[in-house]
Amino acid sequence: MTRRNKILVAGARKGLDDLKAKVAGTKNHEDAKYEVAKEVGVPLKKDYNGQLTSKQAGKIGGKLGGGMVKELIQMAQENLGKNNN
């Protein structure tokens, strides 16, 4: 079961999915978590993953979410720089 946080800006889902794929280095946002899991050494499968510990799941989500936040901050800083010139 996928848990989705509510997006506050209507229509932002595609942009966030694209950002997730960019951060993970994949073409498809759905493959992002599997790519990150492979990078951090977590045995994530496409089916049931009840054997994963909270720590393992956190490694995947933390790397993906943290990367997305860093990228969003960088984008905002670039926009601020453009607006100040």
C-alpha cells in the first residue's frame, strides 16, 4: 500500500515525480526508490517488503526526500539570484 502525502498545490504531482526521478537518476519516478535502495544496499523488491526494518526503509526515504529538498533549495536560490539582477 502506497501512502501519499497530500499535495497542497494542485497539479504539482507531475513536477514532484519528475524531481524524484531526477534525484534518483532514473527516467521513471516509480523506479526511483528501487534505484536508491540498490545504492544504499537495501534489498527492496517490487512485491511485499515486510522484512525490511524501519532503519532500512528510512535509508531509502531519507536519501530520496533529502535529495529532493536539496534540489528544491538549489532551484529557489537560483530563482532568487535571477530576480535580484
